[in-house]
Amino acid sequence: MTTIDFDPLLAGVARAHDDARQPQATFEAIDKAAATAIGHRLFTILVHHRTARESERIYSNMPDAYPVQGRKPVTDSPWMQQVMGQGLPYIGRNADDIREVFFDHALILSLGCSSVLNIPLRWRGQTLGTLNLLHQEDWYGDHHVARATVLAQLALPAVMALQRPTHSSS
């Protein structure tokens, strides 16, 4: 019987699910795995508030520039329809793509980020939010989507825990 070396980055994310510092521990482990396996300068996780038509940042590796709890409006743009509506990833390869899609493009570009990979967080046919990786120009390609999708899905327990009240045993 042949054994396959299990990816230690994924094992680190799985171990983080047991950490009491939720959701921070899981998000930090996913950040580390994404930095190592894919690469990024800016890494954020947003949740979608459908009724409020907003997305809220619940994790950021650059909290000074992109603080947690920051909100963005949900529009009817082609990007929103693709990522949030259809649940399909988006790759922006250069500064023009960043300018075309994001209203805060000046801040993004000032951080040295001119490419983006947005991965929908999907559960039961719905997009709950996005995992967002940004880096230098032409960093992301189609070959990054599968790895980023696995990491996005591993974020779901922590994301979903934020959306429901915690129960304590008495």
C-alpha cells in the first residue's frame, strides 16, 4: 500500500479548527497556507450580507489599510454577478483590471497590489462571502483557483460560526 504525504498546510488549517480563538485561529492558518501555497501581499475574507446588500470584512492581514468590520456595498456589477451571484472565481491580472472592478483601486494599487484572486465561499448553492488574495501584477492564474478554493471552503466553519449565536452549556 502506498502512502501519500498529506499536505502540512492543510493539516495546519484543520488543527486550527480546534483552537478556542475562533474564528481568528482558522483565518490566520488559512492566511499562512495561502501565503505559502499561492502567495499574496493583501489577504482578506469578506462575508456577504444579502439583505443589507453589503459585504463585511471579517479578516485582514493589513488591518491598518483594510480594517476588520469594514463594509462595501454590493452592486449589480459584472464582478458581483460572477463572484457573488454565480459563485465563480475572478482573476484580475493587472492594474487595469483592479481599476475596472474595485472602487478602492487607488488604495489597492498603493499597497503594491495589481492582481487579484477572488474565490467565493460556497455553502449549499449559495455564496456566503469571498476569500481575496492580492499581489503584484500577473501573479494569479487559473492554476491557483483549485488551491484557493480548498482554502476558501476550509474557512466555512469559522465564517458560519460568526453568523449564528454561540451556545454555552449550563
